[in-house]
Amino acid sequence: MKTLLMSSVMAFALMGAAGAASAAECGDVTIASMNWQSAEVLANLDKIILNKGYGCNADIVQGDTIPTLTSMTEKGQPDIAPEGWVDFMRDILDKAVADGKLVYTGKSLSDGGVQGWWIPKYLADAHPDIKTIDDALKHPELFPAPEDASKGAVFNGPPGWGGTLATTQFFKAYDAEKKGFTLVDTGSAAGLDGSLAKAYERKQGWVGYYWEPTALLGKYQMVRLDHGVPFDAAEWKRCNTVADCADPKKNAWELAEVDTVVTKKFSEKSGPVMDYLKARSWSNKTVNELLAWMTDNQATGEDGAKYFLKNHEDIWTKWVSADVAAKVKASLK
């Protein structure tokens, strides 16, 4: 009996030592939460899984794309950028990877960041012939402008956005004005959202710039119009994104690569956490629906992460081992 008791004590001691070693191996971790919804919820998701599943001591730090990724390159902090829109500084980041400062673990958004011109699904269903931008521009009567119903309207984003600039250039490239359309300056992100929501609730026509993943596209079913031509990187840089370029050509929208980026130092010490970060990738549809729930419920990033973990085990348990999944599930009770 004494031998059995001693064996049990030693077994528990070994288990405790193993847990402590795992926590020590992971150690302190800083995770960047960018200032938009999808990045905020992903940072909180990583924090919960790292802390509860891997025994890390993870904390969230606030950031934004360029300052965060620059700091990771130059200072080695923070350790993880869960949703890095790497195309904003591709040359610098690729060099940092080549120099052994940073590591791309894989796509955080499996579909990438998607921008373009969209129409409501109910309108696409009613007019199956409208599949491209050129198709939509044949029907100004389906997209009446708010100030002049005799014209069609293309709704643009607010000043200062890259998507707003590209939409302005595409409006020229597709000869939208000659086809009876006007370009509507919505003035702000709220103005753009409001124009789409108002049209959708009234089942009216709407065409304009938007992107995903977003809460709005989680709430309202929209269809992205095909540009009718393949993506041309040279043309994109030459004119589609240059405000004073007078002769833009038709082009597809560049698909934004959205990766999880970690410092090289963290990748070398984090052990199985890297396996999780390499596997952790979700679709725009999943994120859209989660963000819509967060918006409707005025939920924080932490609220959204917990909701996702409780309601989508079929997705996230594939990213981790059974042992880690069990620990995370237990922490949610």
C-alpha cells in the first residue's frame, strides 16, 4: 500500500513538473491586437488558447499594422501579430524573414483579405445576368443615385482609404460615368455602412466598394462582382492605385495576403505553440458571421473569442491536439 501511495505521489509530481516545464518553455508572450474587429477577436482567441491550452503567460498589446510589424522587425516585440496584412510592407517583411528576424506561420485568413464592388444577393438572384462590373453598369436603373434617380450610383468609401482610391480609378477605367453612373462619396466608414444597410433593409439596388471579413457582410448577404479581367500587378501599381493617373485600365482587385507573423526568437522557443499557429486559419465566412454576432451583442474581442470556442469546436479543435483542446474546453465551463 505504501509502495502504491509513493508511486501515486511520484506520478502527480512528474505531471506537475511536466506542466511547469511546458509553461516555462512557452513563458511570457505578447500578442498584438490591431484596431479592427477581426484582429481583436483573433488576438483574444490566441490568448485564451495559449494560456489555457499551452500554459503560456500571454498578454495582449494594442497595435496597428505598420507600427506593429515595424516594431517586430526592429525590436523583436511583440511576439505575435495574429492578423498581419503583410502586403502593406511586403518588401520590408520579406527581407526581415530572409534576415532571420521574422517568420510567417501561415494564412490567418484562408481566403485572404477580399476587396471589390459588391451587390446584394437578392438583386444578384433576381438578375442572374449581372456577374461582372460591366454587367452591373449596363443597368443604372437598378442602382438609383440618392440625389438623382435618373442616374445609377456607385458608393465609395471615405477619403484616405486605399479602397476608395482604387474605386475612383476603377470608376474611370470602366467608363461608369458614360454609362449613366455617378460616384457617391459616402464621407465616412459609417456613411458607407449606412448606405448599404439602408438599401438592404429596403431591398433596393446598391453597388459599391466593400471588403471582407467584416460584420456587415456577416449580417447582409452580398455578392462580389467579377472584374472581367485577370489581376495585373504592374497596372495595379502604375495607375489603379495612383490618384493623379488619368488613364487607368480595367483590372482585378489585388487579393490581400493576411498572415500570422511571429518573431524568429519566439518561433525557436515556443515549441508546440508554433504547430497551433501554423494550423490556425479560418475562412472569411466564419469570421463574417462571428463579427456580426459581436456587433449585434456589443461584444468585446474576449466575448467573441469565448463564443467562438464554445460554438465552433468543429473548427478550432482541428488546430490543436486532443489534450490541448480538453484543457481549453475545461477553462470555458
